[in-house]
Amino acid sequence: MSKKTWKRTSALLALISTLSVTLPAAAQKLEDQLVIATTGGLMGNTLAKYFYEPFNKAKNVEVVPVAIEVPDQWARAKAMQRTGKIEFDIVTATGPDLVGRADMLEKIDCAKLPSVQKFGVSDACQPYGVARTTGGMLITYNTDAFKDKAPKTWADFWDVKQFPGPRGLPDTGDSDWWVPAAALLADGVKPEQLFPLDLDRAYKKLNEIRPNVSVWWKTGDQVQQIMRSREVVMAMSYSGRALAVVKEGAPVAMSWDQAIRDTGYMAVLKGAPDLNAAMAYLDYFYANSDAHVPFMRAVNYATASKSAIELMKPEERNLYATSAENYAKLVKPDFAWIGERRNELRERWMAWLTR
């Protein structure tokens, strides 16, 4: 090879390398499949209908869904990374996961996801995840039990004299900080001063409500059932599960006051074999804007699309977390603080719950 030819070849390779770094995710050469780990059932089926199948048609990438609960997903992901045989590309993550499990995840260059930047809310893209669904851990209550005055805040939830009746609280998911956070809010702590959580104060407050908790629910189906059957008069619930019961016509309502923000993220597992396709899907999720409203109606959770929520009528919009009115009420967790203390929070919770 002549010196002149060598220089031209080197320049061309440098240009190609530069373009691969700066091109949007959707413009990169994509693999022919994408493996996404998420919960099955309604969520998995609805994602397939509104996002997986359209992505396949648009990008010629076959989406292979793996139905798996989040704790099992992380256990399998750890085993994969230990052996070096990575099968998952995209996994489901909570906010604390993006901090506490960051070493397991690929860093995301939000600048390469133009659709997320254009259509998502301001914090939809995080360094290790992109928001998929947003709801809140909120108070859901029986309207027949409280016809004259309805409970609105966590102080009301704790007030068994003014609002008598059995309560339901979660023992699942992130209950090890959801419930202590609610206890502190009930004790008068302002949302902006909630973190770092004062766990001694929180558990002292939890001792007050404990005799009135008749159900420590384990699943979304169970919290729906205890509200439907009137086994409890109020419960801390996933907003989507509460909304499902409201839509059934049951005498149930929700309060978004002091709801604890609960966002599910799409994250890319470090070493994902289909990395380009994974990043392209994250951007496509927001580019496919027409799918968001029917998706939200089907799963009863909002996406973080700022354009989709505005397509709904106000009365419907206000059933979801990302309406302007409700979003302003959400308590925003300090995921960094939580993520760094996952073991401590879990141990304290289990010790109190099982004593």
C-alpha cells in the first residue's frame, strides 16, 4: 500500500469511527433480534401490541419478550454476567436500580435518543435508563365508607378516628422505603425534606398504624381484590391497579396528594449482544407517539410522553400521574440515597415486619 493510499484509508476509517460515535441510535446498523425482559400478562401483551410488533415492522428487528418478575430477572442477569453469557438486552428497572445496579447496566447517551429528547418529559432519559411507565404509590379508598369527607393525605391514612376501618399496605416491591416514606409524610415531614429518610422516626410512626393494617398485600392483583371486596376501606396501592378498580365501576377513588412517584425504566444490560437494537428501541418507544394513549388506557399507567397526555380530555388526563396537576403533587424520591442503602432498608423493614 502506498503512503498516499494509506493516508486516505486511515482518514476514511477515522471518519467511519467518528460517525458511529455521533450517529443517533436509530441510524446505527441494527442486529436482527432484541431480547426484552419484562413482566408478562397485561403489561407484556400490551407492549407487544403497541411497541414490539410495530418496532419489528419499522426496523426489521424481531423482538423476543421474556416474561419474568423483576427480582428473578436480576438474579438471572447476575448469573449471565458471571458466566459471560448475556441473553437479555433490555431489562426492567426501578429508579433505585439505576443507582444500585449501575455496574450491571450500559450507560445511555441521551443525546443519541432524539425522540426521547423531543417527546419525553424533561427527566425521561437517565444515565442508565429511559422511563417506560410512571405512576404513583397512592391512597385508594372506598367512597361508600367515606361519603362525607374523603381521605386525601398520608396523615388522613393514619387518622383512624376520623377515617375508621381496616387498612392495606404493601409487602412487595420497594415497600421497604415506600411505607416508611408515607409514615414520615403522615408525621408532618414536608416532601422536599423527606430524604434522607429518618428511619427511627418512620418506624415509630409505623407502630401507630400497624394494629389497623389487616392486609399486607403481596401482588397487584391482591390489592385490587381487597378494594373490590371491601376487605379494607383504604390502601396504599399502585395507581394503575387502583385505576383498574375505578374503571370496573367499584365504589373506589384515588388521591394523588403526596403520591410517591413510581417509575418503571427500560435499561440495557451491560454486555447486551444486541446493543444497537436496544438503543434504537428506546428511542422508538417515544417516536411511536400514536401508540402511547391506547397503551396508557390499556395498562392504566402513564408513559413519560409529554405529548401523549395532552391528547386526552382533562377528566381522563387527571387519572394519570403525568397530568400537569398530578405530576406536581408527586413526591420525588432520592434514588441515589435509596440505591446506596438497599440492604439496610430491606433488613430494617423485614426485622420490623416479622417481629
